[in-house]
Amino acid sequence: MEPDGIAVFAGSGSPRLTARICEYLQIPQGANETLRFSDGNTFVRILENVRGRRVYLVQQTVFPANDNFMELLFWIDAFKRAGTESVTAVIPYFSYAKGDKKDEPRVSIRARVCADAIEAAGANRVVTMDLHAPQIQGFFHTPVDNLYALPLLCKHIQEMKLGEIVVVSPDIGFAKQARRYASCLGVSIAIADKERLAHDEKAKILNIIGDVKDKTAIVVDDFTISGGTLADVSVKLLERGARGVYAVVTHGVLTPGAIERIDNSHIQRLIITDTVEHQPVQFSEKIEVVSVASLFGEAIRRIHNRESISAMFL
């Protein structure tokens, strides 16, 4: 690699996405390795000279969340100690983003703790995608670029040629982002009225607000874990006269039981991106993966060349 060229390295959580990003950028991937010892310790090592370089480290933080997060911190520290000019932490899926507030007594604001740790380790910049809570950007003092999978996912929806469609938000909280999908696709929006009573990843769908009759419903969300909400929303949508139901989710954080739940639901297809790797489940034919490597690759290229990131989403 040229001394001023883009240097992209993979953490053990994102090897395939990193390879696709490097393919997009038409550069070789940086040489490094991660070792895990029998006592649970993680060891990271850079296998090439990075002194004076601007480095981009790609590492998602789930499956396993804590191990991958600690590895991210170790990589940042290793690159800083190796004399890099800067380290940009590319975190395709920021797993603790749900812990963005103190909404009950005696709990940790986990996302803030993660932000502090990333900064303390030495990251100069963070690039992520579809943060569950966008205000997490304010937890950092360093720049944070929150990319959107929406352009690629909307293009994919259009290519499916589903006829008359309606975008459905699975709850009130995602309605603003769902409206962006609807605006991009030039269609109307409906919202599921959802009630969550505990921290058990289960919610009750009370009603569908909006007209879905004789339309193909596209349920959009930033992530899914159990698939339960998507399955429950699909039942309500068909009861309200929807012609069919598809789900489009950025982060497929699919846990054991999720695939069976999706397969047994009325959802015809679940479309996710490749931000999450190493899921503990085997995908079925209902799951379709769209790569976001081009978005991350273009963001890295623009950061490296000191160009605008926001121009990607105008």
C-alpha cells in the first residue's frame, strides 16, 4: 500500500464485510490477526507497518457482544501504539445503542460507557450505520458519521416490483425513519401501535394506524432480534386487508428461534444487510442479504479525501 493510501483492517467480527469494502475501494486488506486464549483473553496483532498512516478498523459488536467490543478497544489501542496518524473505528452494528438513557432507577447508560471507552482507547473518529438512538452521536467528543442503509434498501425494494406498497413502522418510535422510506419510495405510511411491558424482547401489537388494504406492506426497522414483533405485525396487517407482507431491516441480529419464528409467520421475505456476521442461526430461504459494503467503502474514501459524507444521502 502507498504511504498515504487507505489502510482498512478487519476485526474478527467483520471479516466478510471488510473484504467487500476493500473490493469496493480496490485496495488490499491490511494484515492483522486476532487470537483467543483458553482463559478467555483476546490478543490482537498488526502484521504490517502502519506508522504515520490513517487507519480504518472494521469491527461489529455482537455475537459475542462483549468479546467483540473489547477486541475493538484492543485494536484501537494497538494502532495508536503502532504510531498511526489516526484510527477510525468503523462499527457496522453498535450493539449497545439501546442503552441510550436512564429510563428507570439504578441502571447504566450503557451506550455512554461504550462511547467513553472507545474515546479513551484512542479512536479519532467513529463510522457506524443506523444507530438505534441517533443521539448517541452526542455521547462522543470525536466526530461520528451515522450512515443510512435506506438508499440501498429502497433501491432493492423497487427492484422487487411488488406493485402498490405501503411502508409500515413497527412502532411509534421508528415512524420518523419509516417516513423517510415512504418518501424515498413515493408511497404512504402506516404505523403499528405496539406496547412493551418488560425487558423480555416481547411486545404486543394493539392496532395498525393507516390504510393497508389491498397493498403489499413493507415493514421497516433498524434491527430485529427475535423476529417476534415482525411476525405479530404481519398478522395484524393481513387482518387489516394487506395483500402481502415483507420486512426490511438494517441489522439482522437473529438469535436462536428467530428463523423459525420468521419461517412460520406470514412474512414472505425478510431483507437484511451484512452489518452483522457470525449469527448463531442458519438462514432460511426467507432471508435475503443486501451488502452495504459500497456505503461504508464510499464513506471511508470520502473521509480519507476530506470530502462530505452527507452528500452521499442527498
